[in-house]
Amino acid sequence: MPGEIRTVCKVSFDKPAKDQPYLHNRWHPDIPSTASIKDGETVKIECLDWTGGQIKNDDSADDVKNVDLTQIHYLSGPFDIEGAEPGDVLLVEIMDVQPFQDQPWGFTGVFAKENGGGFLDEIYPTAAKAIWDFEGIYCTSRHIPHVKFPGLIHPGILGCAPSAEVLATWNKREGELIASSKLADRNVALPPLPQSAHAGSASAATHQKELAEKIGREGARTVPGRPEHGGNCDIKNLSRGSKVYLPVHVPGAKFSVGDLHFSQGDGEISFCGAIEMAGVITIKFKVLKKKQDGQGQGDDELAGLKSPLYIPGPVEPHYGPGRYLYFEGFSVDEHGKQHYLDVTVAYRQTVLRES
């Protein structure tokens, strides 16, 4: 008979996120693992919200306006999965995701154009915030009256640690994009930044100061998502019953998860467009071994997997056709200029007409 599900990571709301050794906010192969999980084991993992508790349950948007984005995202982990080796595939089965019973609320934020911005920040440049209260599967907000709908709770970020080689590829690739970009008013990518870097237990240990500094210099930021490991995927249907197949790049896989959402649309238009929350995710892990010389229990179809595979679960709110509004996408921008098959312009205009 299965016993009680083990909790492998507990977070604190009374201690700053930067002082909690089982959290981190950079991707790097040398961040020390915080716990070991058996192959085939189901565990519970507690997560803070993505800002590490910077946003409060009140009626002021000043915390959104002044949020310290050098800290994000705080992830729980990394966790060693016993038996995982480079070249294997880690199967992550999401069994459940729930808010904390004593923290049944979340938030949506519109970031100020000068601090974070968003998809439409030249039109909506001012910070704003809505607090959502959770009642079972439903949420309501005192800041958006007369609205009540069921959420689809999911993690916004999950992935395995990069190898040193993969990390170097990320930093080179994104550095070249930054250097070649002609968008002076946009952060097209975020390079490594020592400021506010949290390297898990390495940041807390005096004898690991050099390691923490190295991780700060080299560690990849938690945005954007990257094809080699998933990371910031923000897939709204990645809820209960979902399966994710992740390439393993380092011994033990060093899996991390965080950025839990009570609900999200098909994109985060305001940058913080999901209903962000702290909570507990329950995951079952299984290592799919790489075949060697025709031996082993590996799956030929998954051997050498280069990018994650996502299989959404069967859970989703159901609405009839009459509950939807439909907008046609046009490649004509807000200034009246015609573009040719420009899906970004069409999507922006759809959002603007909808709002």
C-alpha cells in the first residue's frame, strides 16, 4: 500500500526568499541539489510565488510598480532524481497543483512600462494590480467586480539544469541577440546578472562564496523558455494529469519547478497576465534510460530527445460556444499601416479591440 506522500521542499512566508536555501533564481549546473527523489516516487513540492513574496494582498499597485525583477523567478529545487544521467529523459507527471490552504489568493499585475513593461505597454504604461480570492476551483476579485470563473492551476516553469555546454550555448546565443538588436527600448533577452542572484544553499554557505559568485556571473536568467530544457513554458493546460518529457543534461537531472498559476490565458499580455500564486505541486518522476549498444530499458522514440514534450492532462473548464467572443486578426496596426501576414500585429490588434 502506498504511504503518505513525502514533502521534499517546504517554503517559508516569514523569511525572505533570498535567505531560503531550497530556492534559486538562476539556471546553472553547479547550484547544489536540495533533496534526492527516488525514480518512480511521487512527492510534494512547495513553491513561493514567482516574485518571492514581493506582491502583497492589498489595494495598492506600488509593489507591482516597484517590483525587483532582478530576483525573478524563484524556483524550488534543484532536486536530484536517482539514476538520471545525461542523455536520459525525465518523465514528469503532474498529479495535483493547489494553493496553500492558509494563502488562498493570488494576483495579476500590469507592469509599469519603465519596470518590466508588457506586450501593450506603450498603450497601458501604468502599473496596476488585481487580487484574486480562491474558493475551490473558482476565483473572484474585489478589483474586478462581477467576475467569477474556474481556474486551471499549473506551473509556469519546470525544467532540468543545463550542462556547462548547454549554459554556454544559451549565453552565447542570447548575447548575440542583445548585441545585434535594434530595439533600443526593449530587453530582447536578459544576460547573466550577479545582482540578486540566488544560488540556493551556495548563497547561504560562507565556504561556498566563490561558487555562488560564479553562478551569479554565469547563471542564465529564468526567462525566456529555451528549447533545450523547457523552463518558462507558461502552458495553461499543463495541469493535473499532464505529462512532460524533459531532456536530462547533468547527473541527477537537477529538476526545478515554480511560478505557479491559478489561471492563465493563451499568453501573458501584461507580462504578469496569469493569476500568480504560491502553492504545492505534486509530481511523480520516472527516469527513461538511454539505450546503450542496444541494451537497457530506454525508449527508442525518446532516445536523444532534444527538446521537451508536453502532453496536457484531461482537466479543463468547459464552456459552450456562446460563452466565447471571436475576433478576426488583421495585419493593420493601430496607426493604420498595412503589414503582410504579420501575426504579431494581428494578435496585438485583436487584443486591443477586445479590450
